[in-house]
Amino acid sequence: MNAPRSALLEPPLTKRIAILTAGGDCPGLNAVIRGVVKSAGQLGYDCIGFLRGFEGLIAPVCYMPLNATNTAGILTRGGTILGSTNKGRFVVRRGVDDHIGLDRQLIDEAKTTAEQLNLAGLICVGGDGSLSIAQQLFEAGLPVVGVPKTIDNDLSATAYTFGFDSAVACATDALDRLHTTAASHERIMVLEVMGRHAGWIALHAGIAGGGDVILVPEIEWSFEHVCDKVLSREADGKRFTLVVVAEGAALPGGNLVSTSDGAGQVKLGGIGRVVADEISRRLHREARCVVLGHLQRGGNPTTFDRVLATQFGAHAVRLVHHRRFGEMVCYHPPQIDSVPVREAVCRLSRVDPDSSLVQAARALGISFGDRPARQSPFSIEAANGCCAPMVAESGIAAMSPISALPSP
Ligand code: F6P
């Protein structure tokens, strides 16, 4: 429905919940929409969906009724039937942690729409930029509830966002494929993955896909150490190397590789090529780069993302029903919970270089490009006379004889 303001519906007789999907899309958005529609229906609410994110809230107001018929079969589908945009009149992001206030006129218009449509709740599904818009609408008096989504998994208020698992599955599949061709041709293959300023996708896919080097924004690295890893693998008879690099990993010296769209928006990307070329130059080996790009955002959601997104949708309706506005659903395993949206957008979640996941990767011989290739974190601990509880509890310490063997 594409309606001029004068043609907006009269206040409905039934209760009404609206949902919108904003920012970059990701697998699982349709599962949230379906979760909202189904659970809202159980409580006697009608649902509508605004089109193209927050844009649908302002003239010409665009929305569609959502019901059992037009949401049937969307659980498994990637993308969003409502459309989304990370451009347009509601863009408030210029760079990391750089949010600016919305135009007052936009907020007032959105408020008028919500009032004219007699909304009991407005469920905003988005990443940190979109949720900061949702927060501003809430502060202006709209009955907003937030649902976090992003493949980057960089929202600190939730352990996981849906979309992340699907993106990792895509990147892992790419590594599996690169593995066989890299081995056949004895090449160095560099895979550049998304994630903005967090290295979650690179870290998880790198581990799941048997990467040899993982470069993330959170760990400073050098070409010397990356090349050292390639050479140490060759010394062990492995004539190929898989490098996973996060788009937001800064080059040695601190520069990010990015392009500007001319409107002040910076797009990360291009570091994979730089890494491949430099390895080639230094080692005189063939190094190729693959940029996975938006493949990570497309396709069907994984089982995990379907389950998480469905729970988020149902819980968002519950929050509306209990008039818990200004809150965002979140996942604190094993519970689905909620936090104030304000808290959710103030800090990014980034990889902790000292986390057990990074430690485990290092223990397998994965290089983060910051140390000599053969330095095990456990041998460093032993030299320091300490052993973190994670190591003892997981039983990895009992496997120490293996560390004397050549790395794979
Ligand atoms: O935030 C999700 C994300 O896919 C990032 O990983 C990436 O940097 C960015 O969006 C790409 O945005 P666009 O689709 O506008 O190129």
C-alpha cells in the first residue's frame, strides 16, 4: 500500500502492530516477520509492515497488511518481503560509533503516521545504526520495540544476532571450496569476508573452514608474520595456505582499506587484494584473492538463525503486549531477554584477543599474523608458569604431547 497521508486508514477497530526491517538485509528477517505475525495473531493483533525500512513511515507512507496468507512459506527465505535500505532520509551513520541526530521533521512525520494508524507497537528490526533511529523515535513518544539483526554480530547487548550464523556458514563453505583448489594448484588463497569493524565472521569461518591465517580488526598483524606462516607450512610440506581477512582489519600502520560513496559514507573492502598482492610480492608465490561480499547476506537462513529469529519475533510481540517500549529483544543463552535499546547501541561487540576461541585457534597453529608461526599460546603459558582455567577444564592440557609434533 502506497498511501498519501490524507488516505491513511481510519483508526482500526482491532489492535495493530507494525513491523519494519531497516539497514542491510540478512538471512532471518522473514523469519522474524513471520514470528511477529503469527504470535501477534494469537493475541488478537492485526499486523502491517512498513516498506523500505523507516522510509515507509514518511510521505508517501508505504505499508502492506501482513497476514497468515502473505507470510506463509517465508520462514526459510532470505532477504525481507518488506524491503530495506541503509540509505535515504533516515541515514544517521557516517562512520563507526558516529551517530547523528535525526531531523525533527522526520521524527514528527513518523509520529503522525504511527498515531494515524493507531499503532499499539512499532517493531524495528535493525543493526546498531537502525536501532539508534528506533531509539530516537522512542524518545519522541513512538511505541518502539527493537529487534537486533546483523551478519556482523557486533551488538554488545546480545550474544548472537540472527544472520551471523548464516553468513559464517556461507564463508565456511567458500573456504571449503577454496581449500581443494588451493591444494591442487599450490596457491595462497585469500578470502575477504564482511563484518565491518568486528572480526567475528572471519574468526568463526576461519576456524570452521580450516583457515591457516586469520586477520581481524582486533589484532594488529604484520606481513612478516603472515609470510612466516606460509613458509612454515611449506617447511611442513603444505604447499598452499588459506588466509581469511576481515574487511575491517587495518593494514600494518593502521590504515583501513575502503572506498567513499561521495556522500560521506565509507564502504570497507579491498584489503583481500592488498594482502594477496603483498604476499605474492614478498614470497614470489601465486596468491589469489576472493571477495565474498554480499553472498554472505543472501540465501536461506540456517536452522540456528531461523530459530533465533522466530524467538525474537515472538518476544518482540510480547514486549509490545506488555507495553515495554524502548526495549530490544536479545539472546542471553539460553534465555531470550530484553535490554533498553539505548544500552544496545552504545557499544560494539568485538573479538577479545584473549578469548578462549582465539586461544584455541592459536593452539591449533592458526596464525593471527601477530606472532612467529610456531608459537603456541600454551607453551607461552607454561613458560610463564600459569595455565588459564579454560585450558585445564577443557582437557586440552592433557593433549600437550601432541604439541611436540609438526603442525598440520
Ligand atoms: O553490516 C552488514 C554489512 O554487510 C557489513 O558487513 C558490510 O560492511 C556492509 O554491511 C556492506 O553494506 P552495503 O550493503 O551497503 O554495501
